[in-house]
Amino acid sequence: MAQFTRIEVAQAMKDTGMVPLFFSTDVNLSKNILKACYDGGARLMEFTARGDFAHEIFAELTKYAIKELPGMIMGVGSVTDAPAASLYMQLGANFIVTPVLREDIAVVCNRRKVLWSPGCGTLTEIARAEELGCEIVKLFPADLYGAEFIKNIKGPQPWTSIMPTGGVDPSAESLKSWFQAGATCVGIGSQLISKEIIATKNYAELTKRVKEVIEIISKLK
């Protein structure tokens, strides 16, 4: 069961401006990555459930977060159907992120009042997602559309909240372009939690990177 309401999750996304994305089959490594992000100031984590038995890893991470990392909001990404969304919500997911707009996922998430963020790429998809109760739409893959896409969407729909994900660079220049265009927050995966950091287990470097990104975003918002 979710520990945070969908309004609390949406507010945390707006306040911190960033959602780190990560997946590993190694429980201990995953806990260390999660803690490093937490120590850097991140208060959300999207566990991109892309491997076998991913739900088992997520369950352990959620228990760890509840016990050791107060205020850490655990969510799951790469969810492609309603049964998977229901499973992860049973395991404590506070938000569900999907690569595409799926109305069956909207129904099960809304039933439990859990925030869901569907991947959209057109104004029609975004409008439909909002009709289905979506608080923050995921623009995916963000690098395909660019920051100008968000600016153009916010013109006729200034109420729309968008989280670009996929190809977002954690550099000051890139972040500036997204937030000045009107992004509510950004999702960042391998460009933040790099293969090098994972291979060397340089958690201190990850904490530093997360802190730097959040500081940049705070000055832009």
C-alpha cells in the first residue's frame, strides 16, 4: 500500500524537480544507489522494472526506504499493463510510470488514488491522460521532442505539468533549457547513475551529482 498520496507525490516532484531512474538485480547495490540519491537530496526514485523478478527487488527496496530513509517516495517505471501496476502497488509503489498511455493502468491507479504518469508524445495523448486524471505527464522519449515541445504545449494548456524523461542531460545548460520551457520536473537515468558509478560503486560521487543537479534545478524554478 502506498505511503504517500498522489498529491504528496506530485508536490514532491514539483519541489525537488528531479526523479532518478534506476534498475538492478542486485539488492545490496540497489540499496546503496538509493541511499546515495537520498543523501544527495532526492526524495523520489523510479525503479525501472525491466528484468525478471524485478518485483522482488522492488519489495526489498521499499521496505528499506520505509525503515531507513524517511520521506523517500518509491515508484515503479516501465510498467506496461494493469496487472503489473496492481502488483507493484501491493508492494508499496507510490507512483506508477508507463512508457505509453494505457487507460487500463489509469483505472487501477485511480482506484487506489496512486499517481500515474504515462508516456505521451502528442497533445491529444496529453489531453486524454489529463481527462483520465493524470497529474504529471511523462514526455518520452524527451530527446526526440526537445524542450520547445513543452513550451508549445504550455501555450494552449498552461495547466499541464510535464516530466521529460529519456535523454535528459544533468548539465546546467540542458536543465536550464527544460525548465525554462516549462518542465515541472525531469526524469534522469543512466546520465546520472552512470555505468561507471555502478561498476566502481562510487556512491559518494553519485551523492555529489544528485546534490549538484538539485541545486541547479532549485535556482531555475
